[in-house]
Amino acid sequence: LPSTEDSSDNGQKVQISQNQPKNPQISQSNSHLPKKRWRPTTDDLLILKSSFATNQFPSSSDQTNLQSKLKSKVTEKQISAWFIHHREKLRKLKNHHHHHDAHDANLDQSLQSRQ
């Protein structure tokens, strides 16, 4: 139902739209929406990776220090998440390479035994 009619106090019919929110200020507020995803700039990545190379587990004060060095507006929580995800990425790469190295060694052994 796109609209309904209602009677006002003076007897006139008033059209009420069902598609519009009752309180327009609530609908315009973006407080319920998640923050836009942070994507570090190239300069930010250089700073983050340099810091990561020095210390993979920065303290809260280290993160605050990083926060002031980065060009983007970013929270400590976002910096912390970047470090967590970067450690996980390196762990996966290390496991992936280790798996391929073991596979290559098994392949070499298999080929040598056939000769």
C-alpha cells in the first residue's frame, strides 16, 4: 500500500505515505552503517611494512605512534587488525611454500628412484 488517508482534527483528509519514514532525521543518520573499509595508501603501506619488519606485535603506544605517522585517518583498532591480517598472510604464504617445497622434494625422489 503506497499511501493511506487519514482525517486530521479539522476534518480534512490528509495523505500519509507509507514509503517515507516517520522521523526523517533517523533515516538520514548513518550511525547504524559500518565504517567504510580502510585501504592504506602506498605511503601508509611502506610505513606499516617497515614497522612490521621491526616488530610484528606492536604495543598500544606503538600503534598510537603509527597512527600519527600514517597519512590516512585510521583508528588503533584498524592498525591492530592490519597487523593481525598481515601476520596471518605471512603464515599462509610460509605454509604454502613449505608444502610446495616438500612436494618438489618428493617429486625429485620419485624421479630419481625411476632411473
